[in-house]
Amino acid sequence: MDQELDRGRTNAPHGSRIDAYVDRYAARATGMVASEVRALFAVASRPEVVSLAGGMPYVTALPLDMVGELVADLVSKRGAVALQYGGGQGDPDLREQICDVMRLEGIEARPDDVVVTVGSQQALDLITRIFIDPGDVVLAEGPSYVGALGTFSAYQANVVHVAMDDQGLIPESLAQTIHALRAAGSRIKFLYTIPTYQNPAGVTLNEVRRRQVLEICRRAGVLIVEDNPYGLLGFDGEPMRTMRADDADGVVYLGSFSKTLAPGFRVGWALAPHAIREKLVLAMESAVLSHSTFTQLAVGQYLATQPWREQIKTFRELYRERRDALLGSLEVLMPPGCSWTRPNGGFFVWMTLPEGLDSKAILPRAIAERVAFVPGTGFYADGGGARHMRLSYCYPQPDRIREGVRRLAGVIEQELRMRDTFGTGAPTSHKGVDTPGPDLA
Amino acid sequence: MDQELDRGRTNAPHGSRIDAYVDRYAARATGMVASEVRALFAVASRPEVVSLAGGMPYVTALPLDMVGELVADLVSKRGAVALQYGGGQGDPDLREQICDVMRLEGIEARPDDVVVTVGSQQALDLITRIFIDPGDVVLAEGPSYVGALGTFSAYQANVVHVAMDDQGLIPESLAQTIHALRAAGSRIKFLYTIPTYQNPAGVTLNEVRRRQVLEICRRAGVLIVEDNPYGLLGFDGEPMRTMRADDADGVVYLGSFSKTLAPGFRVGWALAPHAIREKLVLAMESAVLSHSTFTQLAVGQYLATQPWREQIKTFRELYRERRDALLGSLEVLMPPGCSWTRPNGGFFVWMTLPEGLDSKAILPRAIAERVAFVPGTGFYADGGGARHMRLSYCYPQPDRIREGVRRLAGVIEQELRMRDTFGTGAPTSHKGVDTPGPDLA
């Protein structure tokens, strides 16, 4: 054999942890490193730990027997279709039904502008795939959804955070950030935003600001990616009007059945201006050929035969009760100096710790006390968030939530005593994405 | 508002086909163009057309009532798990069962080295994502699977074909190609191969060559991506021993339940050396968070409770009968000068036309005569394949296959008369991927 061919890989024994391919990966793969806190979350999934970390919807509230009957019917009567390959854009009937769902939040859309995706996470992946060259800027709220930040990072985007307060993204900050980036020659590709019941902050962009953000982006030629998994899970009055409802050409809208039905089907979607939609379908086919026909038809059958609006109401009431349990016990139990947001919907509360405390340093001690949360640093691409944590109320029962807060308050009080005794330590450094795996996030 | 911000997008009316974002896409998106022959395949899906184009398995042969009962049971008894988010690597029990399936083809593997993916197409996408920088070389048989070529192209890989004959990939050509590429300074990232019942060629890499290819790649430090969706669908004797069975460190193996069970679940997998497997899981989470727990558990339940080996035997017999129908009628009906491969398994026959004929030019006329095939150019990244076509026998009934061949032979005979009258035309130019959408491919 030719001498020149003989560059055989490193001779690591089979099953070795040595990576024989370490010098072969793509540049984008260098950022793919497992988080150091991930192992902690494995411990946090034990039943004795109250997890305020996860974002798992409470699917047990679904009528499981009915859903079971419905999928059986689907396979036995339409199996030749349901078990076959489908088109890359997704099932046409389901896309019509998705338009009905979006109408609840003010959107008038055509099924032809919808692409069904493997959860809205895949929609994020495909949008990033078609828009982002390495170094391109994605604007995002600070803090923002960790799964989106992970995807942006996988495509080597430069995420720039825009400040938010309890009314959501601050329009003036957005305008200034765009101005400064453009002046520095950066290519801004889109603004990624979760305007309603934001993950992780729990805040909602108010109506006046929605119009301002739309106008700023329209004038600056910045596409908006509006991610709206929680919009129908509001606790007061009618659903908010989405940003997409007021701008069909400037917004790519992402929706999901993961929170209004169940994440186990992995059915989400993107609604996009026509030209972008065309590219999304091609990207979809290149990524997975097509989504599962079976789960798409199951969701379609559920929407067609079950009282899905009533079911969403059930979820809303259930989550409101849990939010009340969380906010109520925070109020009673947390030591002075802690503050938190007060969500009107969705799954999450964002808590700010007293100065000198570092949520990531606290996590191992909290888990030892049988309560878990997600440290704030995971929700920033720039190392921010050390004094913050995300508390979720979607999954545990109210009593467990109260018990979790009691444990967490105890840990924070102890930290405050340590701080007062030993002074403020340096915040821990930020490396990797500090979140649980997707089964918890 | 700031003057500098005012770069608003092109003012295309809503629903316009003008792409307001044409100058914003990533470099990789420029290759994402719908094929010009795609519209033809929409016509080809009409019932009066005999489609020898698609790669759809014949799922009607499944015991649909049993599968229906099984999924109902799954939702009503294990709904809280089946409808929830799952881990990024895939269900642990299913990964064990996948190891049992792979054992039929000589593979000894640990469930921890398996990642469950959204069809094996997604495994291809993730492998490409972690290995390919723009311009990196992927070696592939010529012809090769169109879905793989599409994915490689989406990551801006440089696909270099290696010659094959009726015994599969030619080892000497592989060695020479690697030598020449290395001499030219190219970075070769992996060899993509479908050694068994290849798509589209229908040929199988013989045992001696398997060892040679493994040795060439091992010495050259070239990773092998072995794609094996058809391995259990052989028509004679025992399944072939996979390449992965003889090299656990140098091969990433891709498997799928799309052909042995049903594509509608979208359950495939990758088996990879440990370090690569770790990156695959991170890439998986960034792409879709996790696969559908529901479809994974459905496949697991099917494997646990149904006679799946017997079902594969049923599929094998069914496809053998159809292969016989196709080969038999080609023998009787095709004009002299046509030649074709004789597959011992899988779904496809690769046909070579007499000199001067161009399969893509023939396609519209064939569809007018109510028969469809896939032109050969779709299976080459370099414009080759004009004299070839892929004929699939997996979906139509034997009588329909014979009728399809009769129609196709008529079209080719007419083309030959035209050629003899008017001489050889220039082959049509190649642009885009000349295949049907995933519902047909």
C-alpha cells in the first residue's frame, strides 16, 4: 500500500474515551461540548429532588385513553398513509388546522406558508441554517431560551443580547444595538424573540412595544423570528395578539404543540414569508426527508375529534395554580434581597439573587438539599446571568413547589450567612451551556 | 428614527414570489434550489402512472390492526412517558433492541454507542454537520443515494465519486482517488457507502472488497460511514456481514426501521465510536432537542411484542417477487443496447440506456406514457448519469411493474428511432437535484 495513504487514525483501543477523530471535526463542532453541570441534573431527576429546573409540560392532564383510541383508529384505518413517508412540508390537512390554531392569536395565514417541523426546535435549526454564516449576528433578549442559544452557537452565530425589563424587550436598546452593530460593520441576520411569557424571564412584551419593535426591525431590514410556544397558556383574559399578526412579511413565526398538547409527538411549525418557506422545505428535506406522518396525523386527529380548546383551558388553570404556589411561597419564604418576575402565563419565573451570590455555585448545594433550578448563565451567550436562576412551576404539584421553595430559601439564607462571614467570592467562570438535557429543559 | 437604520426590506407585496431576503441568506443556502423536474413527479404520483420512481416501502403488508392496538396500549398505559420529552440520545430500551437487530448482521455493540435519529437521513445530516467544513471532501460511490448527496451539498462538501461495478465500490479506484486528493491537498473527511443492495445501483460490495476497503480506509485514516437501510432485505440466504462488524473504531454505521417496519415513525439510528457518538448527541439536541418518545416507544413495543423477524421475511418475499417481475419483463421487453443490474435485495435496479439517449430528456415523454423513473443525474454530484435511470420495484404490484416496463420500453424504442433518424442530441444540462420529493424518493 502506498506510503502516503498511511495516516491511520490514532490507535485508541475500542471503547476508549480518547478521541481518535479529534483533528477531523468541522470548525462548528468545537463548540459542541457537554455542560459541566449536566451530571448534576442527572442527580436532580431523582424523585426525592423537587425539580424547579425542568420545562416539562404536565401531560398527565391529557385524556390518555381517548388519545390512545384515536391513534389506534388512525393506524388501523389509515395505516397505509400514516406509516408511509410524507411530504417535506408536512401534512396538508394538519397545516390547515395549524392556521386555525394561529387564528386564536390574530394570525391570518395560508397553509401553504406553513412548514411542519420536529418541534419548534427544528424550525429554529432550519432558520439558522438558511440564514447564518459564521460570525453573523443574531439579536436575542438577555436572557433568552437556552435551546435557541445552543442552535445559534452550533452555526457559529454571534449572539448579541438586547436588554429587557418586566415589560419585555426594550425598544430603545434594540435600536441602539442595531445602530452600534451596523456602525461596526456587523451583519445582523435576525432578531430572535419570545415576546409572550418569555423563557426564561416569564415577562411579556407589551402592546405598545410590539409595534415599536416591529417598526424598528422593518425600517432596519432585520427579520424577526417570533417564537411563541406559550402564547395560549395565559392566565388572564384573551390571548395576546402575536407580532406576526401585524407583519406577514417581516416575521417568521414559530409555533408548537408541545405545550398545548404534548411534546412526545415533536410537532411544531414555522410560518414564513413565501421565499423563506421554500428554502425551509428544502432544508427540512435535507435534514430529515420528512417529519413522521404518524405523529402529524395523530395531532391532526386530536384537533379534529377532541375538545382541544377546553384542554388548553385545563392546562391554563393547572399552571396558574402552580404559578400561584410558586409566587406565594417565594413571597413568604425568600430572604430579603431576592427579587423575581411575576408571569401572567407560561412556565417560568426568573429570580435575581442578592449581590455577591452566584447561582451556579449554589446549585450543587441546592441539589444536596433536594431542590433543583437552572442557573442563569445558561440563558446568556456572553457569560452574564450569574446572579439569576430560572424557576419553573409547570411540572411539580403545588405542594411540592412550596416544599421546593422552602428548601431553596434555606440554601440561599445559608449562602447569605457565608457571604456575610467571608465576603463576596468571585463569580464562577462560564463554560458550556449550563442546563439540563432536553428531557429536563 | 435613525437614518442609518432605514434599510427596510424590499417592498414586495404580501404573498409575492419576489424574495425580499435574497441578499440575506447564508452561503450554504445558495445551493438550496428546487429541482426543475420536481413538478413532473407531482404528475407522476397520479394513480394512472406506474411509478418506478419512488422508494416507498409497501407498508400495507404490515398487520395494521395489531400495530394500532399496540400504540393505543402504549398511550393509555404509558402516556405520561410516551407523550413527554425524552433524552437526546434516544430511549435506552429501544437502543438495546437496536443492538439486537444489528446482531443479525454481525455487529456487537453497546446501547450507549447508539443514537436514535429522525430516520437515518438525520443521522447523515448530523454526521455531516460535525465533520464537514465547506470544501471538505466526501467520497461516495458513483452513483450514490440522492438524499445523502443533498445533505452533503447543504454543508458545502465537495463530493468525489469513486467508481463501482457490479461487485460494488472498486478498491483500486478508492485507493487512487484518496492518493490523488491527498496529493492535491484536499481534506477527505469520510467515505459514504451503501455496501449492501446499493441505492440506486442495486449492487452489493463483495466480501473480499469489504476487507480491502476497510484496510484502505484504516491505513489512510478515512472514516467510513456505512449506510445500511436494506441489509435485512436480501433475497438469498443469510444477511451479509456489515463492514461495521469488522471495524468498531473506523466505521459510523447508519440503520433504519423505515424499510423493515415503516418510514412513518421516522426512526433510524447511528452507531458510532464513543467520541463521535458524544458529539452526535449534542448535535441532535441542538437540531431537534429529542426525537419523538411516542414513535420510539411504538417501535420498541412492536419489536417486543410482534414477530418482527417473520414480518421482515414477508417483506423479503414480497420484494423478491417484484424484483423478479421487473427483471423478467426488462429481459423480454427492453430493446437491444439497454443493460441493467440484477439486485439480490433492496429496492432498486440501475439501467443504462443505449448511447445517445438521455434519461432526463426521456422523462417527460415517459410520464406522458404513464410510467415514471428517476433520471440518473440525480445520483451524481458531478453531472454524470445522463445515460442511466433508477427503476424501483418496491411499491407497485408485479402486474403493474410489467405494465410499467412495457410502457417504458415503448418510449425507449421511440427514442431510439428518433436517434437513428436525427442523430445524437447533446445531453441535457444538469442543474439541481433531479428527484422526486421525499414522499416518492
